[in-house]
Amino acid sequence: GAQAGFGRPAPLPQTGWERLRELWWRDEQQEFPEETVNIAKSAFTAGVVGWLYGGLPAFVSARKAFIESSHGEIFQNRADAVQSAHRAGLRSFIRYGWRWSWRVAAFATVFNVVSTGLSAYRDKTTISNFAAAGAFTGALFRMHLGLQGLAGGVVFGTAFGVPAGGLLMAMYGLAGETLQEKRSRERRELYEQRLAEWQSRLSMTEILGQTEGNAQGRPEMERAREL
């Protein structure tokens, strides 16, 4: 068979499942799509924000509680007392910061995976994608509380997804196109470029074949004339 480099370029994905599967494939430069990279970045950012949200109040509260409960203790000096208070606060910062960090990171990851997957499957980015992603994520995180918790999770997730989606849509409006539109455009331009290159190579191959055939035919014609 012909080498892969000389074959006709693979057609653009036509179905939602093909577009969805493409999100997790590396390209020729061994890089993941921008949407997938953004999911990883948002998970890290959410983890940091969650750690600060849960850790900083815990640090302040634990340090204050330590100071109030240690009036009767004897320290070597003022620096020792300050360090002991800071250590107590740091333990609470790590403990409660981690609790919030992984929860916020997991919520953001599930939300982004679902919303990005819906946008890829439907081949368009709309507020409804974010609302559905928020409802699914909220229900997933509250389903262990029973039917009431499930309903509350849906309401909370939808209330989170709609404004978050509106903010992202506003940012896309300023940029002129959504990530899905940008990816579709770049994918179409790349396909057209590869198709043009393939057609050019195909035409060149046909010309070379005709030239070689003519070159081989001339000696045979000369021998035929001699006979």
C-alpha cells in the first residue's frame, strides 16, 4: 500500500462521537487540543483557589485559638510563642485547605469536562451546555444525600453554571469566536491545506509517470522502426 504521507488526508469528523473522541487525542506535534489543556489548567487553578478559601480562614482561626488558650503556658521567648502560634495555624491551613482544594478542583474538572464534551458533541457552545454541566455536577456531588440533596445539587449546579457560562460566552464574544468555532476553523483550514498538498503530489506523480512511460516507449519505437 501507499505510505501514509502520500495517502488522502483523513476526512473531518462528521459525528458528535468523533468530535468528542478527538478531544483526547494528541495531534502530530504530540499536543492535546486547547480545550483539554484548559481543563487541566482550570483544575489546578480551582485547587489553588479552594486551598486558599479553606486554608486562610482556618489559619487565622487556629492561630487566634492558640493564642487565647496558651496564656498559662511558658515559652522560652517571644519568638518561640509566635512560632508556636504559626505552627498551629499552618497545621489548620494544610488540613482544611486540602479538604476544600480537592473538592473545588473535582467540581471544576467535572463541570469543564461535561460542558466541553457537550460543546464538542453538539458542535456549538451555548449557555444550555453550561447549565446542563452545572446541573449534572451539582447532582453528582449531592446525590449521597438522597433525593432532596440531589434536587438541591441540581438547583445549585444550574445556578452556578448559567452565570459561569454567561461570563465565558461574553469572553468568547470579545475574542470573536468560541473555542469550538476556533477549533473547527483551524481543523477545516488544515484539512484544506493537506488536501491541496495531496492533490499537488498526486498531479506530480501522474506527470512523472507519463514522462517515464514516454521515455520507455521511445526506445521500443526506435527498435520497431529498425526491424
